[in-house]
Amino acid sequence: MCLAVPARIIELDKDVAVVDAMGNRFRAKTTLVPEAKIGSLVLIHAGFAISLVDEEEARKTWEIIEQINDLRDESNDTSQ
């Protein structure tokens, strides 16, 4: 399964950004979203920012990811 995740651009050098997605930092190319700037929220897929996203949409997605992580952790706790 492929998933695009929202991340905030915290550093930007030409078309290479350092992004933060729920505390995880990594590099992503912004070639497909040239209007992106430091502070922008973007959807990251396969190492590329593919679109801008608003704060509310990013927050909702992060909450869903947290819920999935919580369920996974609960499942791991009961299987041990």
C-alpha cells in the first residue's frame, strides 16, 4: 500500500526540503510543488512533495495515523 503523508517544510534549499511529519524528519523534493516554502504543509509520497495541504487536513490525517499506531500498539501488547 502506498500512502502520502502530510509534513511541514522546515528547511528548503532550491527544490530539496527537510520536512517534519509527526516528529520524523527527512528530505523530500519539492520540484512538483514550486510554490512551497518554509512553513508550508505538503503531502509527501515516495520522497516528493506532491501537493500543498491545509492545516486542518494535515491535522485530521495525523490524528488518523495516531489512531492506527495506537491500535497496532494495543495489538502487539495483547499478542505478547
